[in-house]
Amino acid sequence: MAEHNFSDEDLSKIRVVFDGFDVDGQGTINSTELQAALTALNPETTPEFAQAVMKNLDDDHSGDISFEEFLDMVKSVKTKPREDSLLTLFKKHDASGNGTLNASEIRGAMRESGVKLSDRAIDYLVNKADTSGDGEINYQEFCKLLGR
């Protein structure tokens, strides 16, 4: 369980959402409630998807999502970088200003962030992410590399 650091106001709002999913009022979200909530958000939600979400959120493997587990999920969603911050990060390290990152620019970004990767590892990352085959990573490839 992670430390959350939510304000009282945020906790109250999150509690309202959680309680809205907890239809039976048992203090947890079971798989049926989760399926109903996800289907309300997207009518094309499959039972398999709902099961995968449940498995991902149910840290203690109880079969239900507790409020603490729900808070962990909300925190992880809140702390993921947004599209605009990804673009800012990309542009910051595009030293040449050509709209792509080469291995040297990625190396500098890694050094700046304190990540130590060998030149070989960085070359591998560039080659893996470079779907266009030009030896550099454009913004779309960058987002894909970061799972966006």
C-alpha cells in the first residue's frame, strides 16, 4: 500500500466515486460491481477486461478492491505524465531541434536524470523504438516507447 498524500477534499471526492462503485455497501468493490462500473463507462467492456482490471487492482488477492487499493490506483493515474509533459520532455532533449532524438540526445537525457545505461543499451533502445528505421526516435515513437 502506497502513501497517498491526498488532501481531505480529494479523499472525499475519491470516496464518493468508490462508494458509487460499491453498490452493495460492503466497503469493497467486487467483480460484479467493477464489471457494472466499467460497462457504464464503456458499453463494449468485456468480462475478460474487467477480470484483468480486478486482478491488477486487487493487491491482496482478496477478490475485492478495498478503498486503499482504489487509492493506490487513483494515485498511479494522477502521477502518470500527461501528454503535454511528454512533449515538453521530448522537446527539452531534442538538442538539434529537428523533431527527433538520436542516441546522443537520449544519452544526455539519461545522464541528466541519473540513469546510467551503457552506450550499447541506449543504442538498443533507439533501435527498438525506431519503427521508421531512420536511426532516430520521433515523438510518436517516443510516446510508444514510454507506453503512451
